[in-house]
Amino acid sequence: VDTGSYSNVRRMLNQGMLPPPAAVRAEEMINYFDYDYAPSARADRPFSVTTELATAPWNSQRQLLLVGIKGYQVAPEKIPASNMALLIDTSGSMQSADKIGLLKQSLSLLIARMRPQDRLAIVTYAGNAGLVLPSTTGNERGKMLAALDHLEAGGSTNGAAGIELAYDIARDHFIDGGVNRVVLATDGDFNVGTTSVDALKKMVEVEREDGIALTTFGFGQGNYNDELAEQLADIGNGNHAYIDTLEEGQKVLVDELSSTMLTIAKDVKIQVEFNPDVVSEYRLIGYENRRLRNEDFANDKVDAGEIGAGHDVTALYEIALVGSGGDRLSEADHDKVAKANPFKHGDLGELRLRFKAPDGDESALITQPLPRRVNTDMSSPRIGFATAVAAFAEVLKGSERIDGFNMDQVAELARSARGSDPFGYRGAFLDLLDQAAVLKSAEEARLSQVAE
């Protein structure tokens, strides 16, 4: 799951403006944070599953079910060699310290982690594509840093030509069994030149099938448009992140490098089927653009997302239990559970997970029952904090699905469930809540005056 929405929303709030609803994607905000799931110890079963159930803080007649999945972690000495082609936007729109300057600082952190067996090339695009650094081994990091330092922004944008050149270089230096990837860094002002968007997407898809993935990073604090960059990363079996500060560059390119770059499973599909004797209705929070048709779950020809080493994915379901009186969601907001009952008596349902090995064509299936456990308290640093982030997204979007739960209540929940915070990301979220509350109050006051 990408995380770009969280840092993009943070950037807008820190600039003193509320984000438009379309920029707020709950699943990306939830998955920005780590929930300390225990990883799987087996490469042949590369995922562990964690579940928690708690009463929804906005309605005592409803429950929230957290489903957390974590990939197995690869020891540093077993991480395969990487072959990366950095594709850097040097068009005129990148001419500012928070764009080309931040990009250089952040990518230098990535270069500092290069090993002798790794390879890196640098391609730029601005009107015409250019090769700044041929594919170079990791024992020449000084040459890499010098090439990065000499980058300057200026000119128009022709992203398609740059991508073609970057793929050519990645293909020429392909490492069997290695991490082969094009990394696109842009401010989102992305012009595909004479190539159509559909043709560009098709090229990314073809290269994906040949083993070269695409990851996209957004930079800068201006009007960032991540739609195309995120779509390309999804098609390219990569991930998308938005880097608005050097601290975020450290998080994405150093702290989470393995989960960002090293794929342990591809075409990962997750399906939850609820027991109609126990659950009368449910709503998956977020993931509006990532839902599969039921018939596509077992179809190995349908592409899905990838999971990197040590990466985790969190999903929250709002459910109503049979007889709870919580069946209050509109037809547009929930899915009725109305199937034959194949479940063990009392279970909430069953989790099904399909995945392929990184070099495989056939999927494997993991199933796990979802027992109806004793409720977890909302002070849990897993479900409590994830719920606070989800509620934050819903409040920003002006959702009516959380029964008037407000920013102050979100902040109270987040504080009570903060838990361990070794990198300070959760504390920073609390600060962001304060900023959002001020902006939200100002907006409500303005609208009230207009109404009068």
C-alpha cells in the first residue's frame, strides 16, 4: 500500500490549508504508520496475520476489526544485488530548494546505502532525456554523489522519453535474481510528451512482466499532483511515496529501504468473507481504488499489489454484529453479508490471502479463521491508533459515516493509543492534529458567517 497521501496531506496542513477530499486516502494514511506486527519466520509462508476487535469509538453498537499482515524480513546479508536507474525530473518546475534541493539530499541518503554489488544509473528529463551517470557499481559512490550534485533544473518536461531511456539502461544491466527497478523522482508536473498516457502505462506493464519494476517518489511543497505517478507505480509493481521533508526522505529511503525496494511477494490479494450468522454488515475503510471483484480473487491473470520485505499492510473494517442494533449504514456505504454459511460457529469469518513468488506465475493461498475474540481496548497502540488515523481521514473528508466524531475526539484517542514511538512519527501526528483542528475551526467559522 502506498503512503503518499499522508505526507501530501501533512504538507497542505503545514502550509495552512485543508486538503481537498480527493487528496485524503484513508488506507494510505493508516499504512504510513508501523503497528509492530510480528513478522513471519518462513519464506514459503511469507506473511503473518494479526487481528484485533474493538468497539467503534463513534458508536457503541458497532465494532472495528483490524487485520494486519506483515511480510517476512530478509537479513541484510541476504538482500540481493540491486540494479537501479534513477529517473530524475529536472524540468523548470523543479527549480526550488524544496524540490531539486530536497531531491538531491534525499537521494544522497539512498546512495550512501549502496553496496559494491549494487548498480545505479542517473537519467534526467527536461525537454530531452539525458544520461547523467552510466550504470555504476556501488564502490564508486563518490562518482554517484558528484553526478547528483551537478543536477540543475530548467526547461520543459518530456517524461516518456526519460522513462524509455531509464528502462533501456535497467535492461542492459539486468541482474538475474536481483532487484531491477526504475525509480522516478518528480514534483508531479509530469508531461508525457508525444506519448499517450495509455501507451506509457502499457510500456510500464510490459517492463514489469520482464522483471523491471517502477517506483515513484514525489518531491516538493507546491501543488503536487500524484495521480499519474501513483498509477504508474501500481502498474509497475512498485510503490509511491511523497517526500516533503528530509526526515521523510530518511524514512522512505533508509529506514524502510528493504520494504520499499525488495519484493517478497507479488499480486498479493486479500479477501475477507464474513459469517452471516455473526456479522450482518460491514464497511472497509478506504481502499476505494484498490478493490477487486470477487471473481478476480482467484484469477491469476489479474494483477494486484506487491509487498516488500518486512512491509506491513493494515485494513480496518467497521462491522455490525447480528442483534447489536448497529445496522445503521446506508446501502451505499456497506455490503450486506448474505451467503451460505461455511464458517465455524461463532467465528467472524475467514481471511484469504493469495500471492505469487516474485518470479512465479501461479498463486498460493493462505486461509485463516477470524475468531470473535474478547474486545481489545481502544487504548491499544494497534487498533486504537489506526482508528484515530482513519477517523482523522474521515473528518478531513467531511464524512458522515463516523456519527459526528470530531477532531478533538480523534486527538484524545490518538494520545491514549500512542504507544511506542521510537522515530517520533506518532508524536508528529499529534502535532498535525492540532494544526488541522485550528484550520477546521477557522473553516467552520467562515462557513457559519457565510450562512448568516
